[in-house]
Amino acid sequence: MSERIYPAVTVDDRCEARVRAGHVWVYESDVKECSVTPENGALCDVFSRRGRYLGTGFFNAASKIRVRMLSTNANDRFDDLFWERRVRYAVEYRRAVMASEADFLCCRLIFGEADSFPGLTVDLFESVLVVQTLCLGTEKVKDIIITALCDMLPDYGINVTAVYERCDVKVRELEGMEQFTGYWRPEQFGISDTSCGNVIITENGIKYDVDYVGG
């Protein structure tokens, strides 16, 4: 195992068993001690009481979910390339399981913890991405993730024309984050941050007019 650079969070035996079985949340009541209290939204290492490395995740003392696990690979380096690999894997998986090209153009590209992106949902509507972030740690790296998606999707014939954030859910407040909605980097796509957003999608051969701003 490479030398650890993140604060260590020690958990009880029950939590160790859950994490080793694949559970990705460490609750407030699971934590026995911290070597140094991490900043909210920062990375930390999770260890068993016997000092066994269990994984690395996002810490948040404001949340009952104290750590959202990100990786169990002690050799992972959480740089831009790490997130780009994760994005590529998620997109490739959706492309493989969708029945047709039309289905791929209207699907959930990133499905939170199921794709190893804590608290992140990204829906694709033809050329529009709609993003929701419910984890403070993921909020801090979302620009890297969204940029990777915008750079990568042209490889699949999709040129992103807008990214809209629908972060207007109360659960964000439990993570110490404010609710908001709005376009991500609207100037990059030549749109106004107050623009109404509609896009025509096709699902199961039927066309729909989706209002991704109004809901």
C-alpha cells in the first residue's frame, strides 16, 4: 500500500463488515476516532479498529453520512485522470446496455453510488446534460467531472449544447449545501443564465418536449 496522505477515520467492527461487503456509506455512529478531523468535503482514509485499510471517501461532519466511500484501491490517486477514467467507464457502460442509439441519447449517464460517484446524477437529453449534486465532496470536483463529460461525449456523436444544474432538493441542506438551479458555465455554450430550456427527445419511438429548467 502506498504511503497515505489523508486523515485516518477509524470505524467499528460492524461498519468494517459492511464496507468490506460493498456498502459505501459510513455513518456518524460508525466512527470511533479520527487522526485529524478532515475538512468537510475533503478526502479521508477509512480504517478498521485493527488498522486495516478499508477505502477512501469524502468526509462531512455536517452529515449523518460521515464518509461516502469512493474507492477501496489503496493505489488510487484522486486526480483529474481518476475522474476522467470513471466518467469514461460510466459512459461506456450506458452505451453498451442501451438497446439503440436513440435510447442512449436519452438516458441517465451517471447514477450516483451505482457508478461510484457519491451523490451525483447526470441525465442526458439529446445534447443537454442535467446535473444534480447531493454530496459536498462531489460538489468540489464537479467541474472536473462535467468538463470530462463535455470533452468525451463528442466521441459518441454528442456535442453538448447546455449543462443545467437542478440542485434544488432539501437533502443538500443536510450536507451543509445551499439549494440552487442554473446553467453551468453558460458563457461556454453561448446561452443566458436565465434562458428557458426545452429540448425534443425521442423515447421508445415517441417524441417529447422536455422542459429541463421548469421540470
